Amino acid sequence: MQASATYQRLVAAQSNFDKLMAKVNQAIAQGMEDHPIVRGCEDIWGPSDVYGITELSGDSRPVVLGCVLSGMDPGDGPAPGKEQLPVAWTKTHTGAGGIAARIFTT
């Protein structure tokens, strides 16, 4: 868990940071199974900082979705009130030089 207020301000929007580590069951987003970033991946599961990102901007395309689990095992169901949220995605970014590039972020 990152408890540093500086970290939270610089890296994560304070209002979107749950401030806890949780076990997250992650799944490849529908239609992205053959994307080069996740090709060959299965059963994505592990401890993770959990963000409250519910909407992505621009041309963002979710590649991996995650959901906080009710327990600490991969077979546990979603925690009450939790839904799948974007965990990793791609989008286009145009830098100061005006050149568009594809980026991947989590």
C-alpha cells in the first residue's frame, strides 16, 4: 500500500485511490483476446492497488478489466458492490511535437 500523500498526489488522483491492497481478479476485455499485449495471457490475478476509474477518455480501449474479490483466493466472487473496472488500456497521445503515438497504461 502506498501511504505517501506525495505519491498519491503525483501518481493517483486522490479521489480515485482506494488506499488499500486487495486481491483482484482480472480478465482480458471482450474483443481484445488477440491483442499483442495480452496474447497468451490467462488467469490474471494478484494483489493490486485498486483505483476507482470508471470512465476512460478519448479513444481509450480497455485491454484488461479487474474486479476486487470478496476473499483472497482466485475463485472468490466479486466483493459486494464492486464491478469490473479498466485496469490496463491503450489510447492515442499527441505530444508537444504534434506526432500521435499509441500508448499503453495501467
